[in-house]
Amino acid sequence: MKPANKRSWVLKQRPASVPTRADVDIIESPVPETPDNHLLIATSYFSLDPAIRGWMSDTPSYLPPIGLGEPIRATVAGTVVESRSPDFTAGDRVYGMSGWETLCTAPADYFSKIPEDSPFPDHYYLSILGAVGLTPYFGLLSAGDIKSGQTLLMSAAAGAVGSIGGQIAKIKGLRVVGLAGSDEKCQWVTEELGFDDCLNYKTCGDLEAAIRRACPEGVDVFFDNVGGETLDAALMNLNKDATVVFCGSISSYNSSEPVPGPYNWWQVLARSVTVKGYLISDYLTRFGEGQAQLTQWLQADQLTFKEHIVDGFDHCLEAYNLLFEGKNNGKLMVKV
Ligand SMILES: NC(=O)c1ccc[n+]([C@@H]2O[C@H](COP(=O)([O-])OP(=O)(O)OC[C@H]3O[C@@H](n4cnc5c(N)ncnc54)[C@H](OP(=O)(O)O)[C@@H]3O)[C@@H](O)[C@H]2O)c1
């Protein structure tokens, strides 16, 4: 039976920095009628992505800002409770874009079905088989156009996107050097994931010099998840005709002031560098191809990944902020 009420995390005010409890609220409200071509979905998992922080701000981006009073936008997995679309029926397991709500009403074309015969748990469709696996897959193979024998530098290397990306590059025959925020993370990516080297950017001292030592032949592809000082240090180590895949800039997501730099931007000209602004949603029509390849690598035990699943709808905010402290241990999600 259709529940009468739902709970939602909504945006109360635009955060000045890391989101606090004053910026977001939990409300209870009646479940609305499901309009034509929409689904009512009982959510089981929320994806906690750094990008959500950008959507909380009123700045121009690839999606409109989350409106004040509106649910926090996120990709979710769940089960269809009511379908007003010919493509879905109640009971279908689905994943797609909606919000941090126990029940969400969303356009059917924002959602895909989890195959009935999928050997994987539903939360894989928010992690390795969702944006987290697909982002480095297309970011490296398409936007980065990586080639065997090249050197790849990966920032946020032990994170969800970075850890999978480094492994994809190893499969493709690159030398892979990571940057991560603790010795334990560096050890994990080198010893368990097969990265050739990893620098603890918090303790290595002069990052530019440390990258030079770790990449004696220079960097051919820099896959950047961090921006800021990390980007500046990498720019000074790029080879001629190198590529920078601009995937994210987490170091600046909570800045309330304009972000300065990159100070070494001139190197883009000096080294004839290609900078690719990269967005996974541009590859929507090719997701099936990416999922098929990731599935094959998973089943051949060629990919290792971690998921960090926090239990409980009420814990979304504290869980979310782990991302900005580097305290997430793999792809961060909430089990509703
Ligand atoms: N372009 C796209 O389509 C797309 C799609 C998905 C994700 N992304 C981007 O990919 C990046 C990684 O996302 P994810 O979901 O995989 O998160 P994640 O890497 O699992 O978690 C974020 C990590 O970033 C690092 N970090 C946080 N604040 C930092 C700072 N101030 N300076 C340096 N490093 C910092 C932390 O690791 P350390 O402990 O190593 O510092 C933290 O664990 C983000 O920038 C995200 O926006 C882009």
C-alpha cells in the first residue's frame, strides 16, 4: 500500500562553507499524487557525491541550483511503489536522479531498471556500475584518450573515482602515480590496487618536486579531482602535448571566497596542453558500454573497490561531510 507520508532532507539556506545542520533540515510531508510519466520510488540507498555541494550554491553550473526548500538532489537506488509510466511496474528495482527522500516522485526518464538477473547488489548501481565507475572509465578512455606506456597522475587517488581510475589505467598499460591524503591510503593503492607509486600530499613537502621525483619522465595525463595547489604542482610536471582531464575540484567546493589561480596556467600554453572539462552526463548514451566493460573487469577480478555505506536516513549530513575531511573509505552512500 502507498505510504501517506515521506521524510526528506531539504535545503534551508545556502551553505557558506561545509554544510551544517543550519543549512539543511529534515521534514515530513504527504506523498503527492504521482503524475503521468512519473514514478513513486521507495529509496534504499543515496549516493553522497562531492557535486551535491556545488548544487547547494547559487552559482552557474551544468544543473540548476537546488531550490531553497527543495530536497537535496542525489542519485538514488530503490524500488518502484507506483508507476505512471508504461516502461516501469511496481516492484521494479531502479536507480537514477532524485533526492535524499524516503519516497521520491520523479520523472520516469530519470531512472533505469536494475536488470532482474543482475548478479550485483543494488548499491553497485550507485558505485562501480554508476557514476563512480563510469566517470573514470569515460574520463580516461575517451576524454583523456590514454595510451599504453604513458604516465598518468591521479589526484584523490584513494577515493571512489580515483581508485577505480588508476586501476583502469593499469589495465590499459600506463604507469600510474597517485596523490592521496594519508600513508594508509597510499599503501592501499600501491599494494592492493597496483598503482606504481602514490604520494601523501599532506606530508611530502614540496608537492611539485615530489611529483617530479615520482614521474621522472613527466606526466602525460593528469586526471584531476582536486584542483587548487594540486593542479598547480601538476601543471609544472606535464609533458609537451599532455592532457589534463578536469574531473573535479574538491579543494574549492566549500570556498566562500573567489578561488585564486591556477598560478601556473601559463604551462598549458608552454607545453601545448589539452585541458578537457569533463562531465560524466555527456556520456549518458554510452553508459551501457561502460557498464558492460566494468562488469567484465569485475568478474575477472581485475577491479577492487571499496564502498563506505552509512546506515540511516538521519545520518546523511554527517556522512556527507566525511568527503571533505578525507574520512570516507571508498564510495560514500547512505542506506536509507
Ligand atoms: N566530472 C564528473 O562528471 C564527475 C563525476 C563524479 C565525480 N566527480 C569528481 O570526482 C572527484 C572525486 O569524487 P568521489 O565521489 O570519488 O569522492 P572521493 O574521492 O571518494 O572522496 C573525496 C576525496 O577527496 C579528497 N579531498 C577532500 N578535500 C580535499 C582537499 N581540500 N584537497 C585535496 N583532496 C581533498 C579526500 O581524499 P584525501 O584523503 O586523499 O585527501 C576525499 O576522500 C570529486 O572532485 C568529484 O566532484 C566528477
